[in-house]
Amino acid sequence: PGSYDYTSLQASLGKQMFALNRLKASGEVESVDLPNCHLIKGIEAGSEDIDILPNGLAFFSVGLKFPGLHSFAPDKPGGILMMDLKEEKPRARELRISRGFDLASFNPHGISTFIDNDDTVYLFVVNHPEFKNTVEIFKFEEAENSLLHLKTIKHELLPSVNDITAVGPAHFYATNDHYFSDPFLKYLETYLNLRWANVVYYSPNEVKAVAEGFDSANGINISPDNKYIYVADILAHEIHVLEKHPNMNLTQLKVLELDTLVDNLSIDPSSGDIWVGCHPNGQKLFVYDPNNPPSSEVLRIQNILSEKPTVTTVYANNGSVLQGSSVASVYDGKLLIGTLYHRALYCEL
């Protein structure tokens, strides 16, 4: 990346208003309620990401902690919960993790599942032990309700991993929400709007950056036909549609501009619709005030490849019920909404 001269530095430091605009510091939300919703018992300190298998088993990444980010359970390690959406009254249960994996420093962020030809289910988890950056690969043992840890991945091209979408048993695309891993440099990078965030393809024999120029690349997912990768740029309020090539490189097809901070992206496998957990006001998210909590918003995007995609606000709440929605996933008429550090909601659509 290029060097900075003082003139551009001064120009950047004059961008206070611009920074507040990126955070949507004045963003308010009109309430949109769903009739059949309840908070999920046992999730009190965030469920930043959710991924649902075709058989209705939903995985929740819970308890994310970050320097400067609010937490309702600062001393409790994170974990992975599971819920069977086929049950009459689904409950969230914590999955046991195999011996030898460091549970005390487990700090899970984005997650993704992959089902192999032999029906083995792999769970990929972005992890920040001691605020470092790793990707953990687990094998899901359904009979035991447990996760067998297979591998920890660290790589210089994965300095600030946010989310992940698995495309093979040890193969994935991942977003880096920053170029730097050092907290102060991250802050500066965001403040100066360097747009050095990127998407990386990882496989055991090749690791490469495949898309760059993002303000802060966040949620990532793949279309049901495996042809397109979708990336949420949270501070630019955009979703990027990228075409995937046989060599796993990506080329940008289009950008959908939205009026909210877009976090994680989930795909409805039956329709191809994209469900987005959003933050109408990023300032409230990062500067937590219990009397003026961050709001929640869920968008559904239909026909993203068309000239005019349909964007619908399915759910919106001012924080009285749900604070800081980061993900929304659907399965067979049921909607799960997770948050950065608050509760999670189960709704029947």
C-alpha cells in the first residue's frame, strides 16, 4: 500500500463528519415488529454469527470480546451453541469441544459450515484468542453433540479476520476487516479511510488475496449455485457481488448501496435471498449506553443480480428488545437473529 504525505493526512483529519457518517451516528430506526418472536434462553452475551445446516441444525457463535467493545459477560469464554430447528420447541445447547483445544481463550467470531461428499460436517470458526487471529476447523460429531478440533490456521494474510465462508474441507474465503492487527494502527487505518481491507482465499496449498479496496470487509457468503461471493462492507454501507472463477480468484460484478451498517450475510438456500443483520447506528454500537442502546435491523435482499434488487426491512427494533443485530438466518419459515453482544431472537415468519 502507498505512503501518506502530510497534505492528505491533514485532509483526512478534517474528515470528522465523514467518520460520523460512516458510523451513521444519527441513524434512527422505525420499528418493524414480527408477531411470533421470543428471546432465546441461554444467549445473554452475544451471538455474533449463525449458520444453519440443510437438516435444520443451527450453530451460534457466542461471547465475542474485543478491545473497546461492550460485553455483558467479560470473564466468560466464548462458545458454540446448537439448536435443532426441527424440534417443536427448539432450545440452544452448548456443544462440547474435544480435549486439547484451549477453551479458556476461545473467542469465536464469524462461522461457516461445509458438508463433504461423505456427509462429514466441518465447522469453521474465526477465533481471537488473546485478541489474535486464527481460523479453527472442527468436525461436528452429531451423535455426541460435540466438536472435534482438527486444525488451527494462522497466516500473515489473515491479520484481522472477521468472517469466513467454507468452500472445502480445509478451504475457505475470509474477510479481513482491517489491514493491520495492532489496535492503534487499526484505528488509524479506519480513521484515515485507507480502504486496505480485503478478501483472502485459503487452501492448504495456496493462500492469496482475491479482492481488495474495502473500507471494512465484514460478512461473507456464497450463492447457492457456488458462482458468486457476497461481501458486506460495513463502514461503506455496501454489499459487493463478486464472481468466482475456477482458480478461486474473484472479480467484482456489482455493488449494492444501502443506508445502514451491514454486518453478516446469510443465504436462504431455497430462494437465494440474502438476509442481512444490520446496525442502523454504529456510534451507539461502539459507544455503549444502556439508556440509549444500539438498535437492530434485518434486511432481506431478493434478486441481487438483477438491475433493481428488492430490499425489504423484515425486522427493526430500537434496542428495547434486541440490541446490535449482527446476523439473520432463515430456515423453513423460522428466522434467527443474533447480536454482537446482546441476546438472540427466534421468530416464526
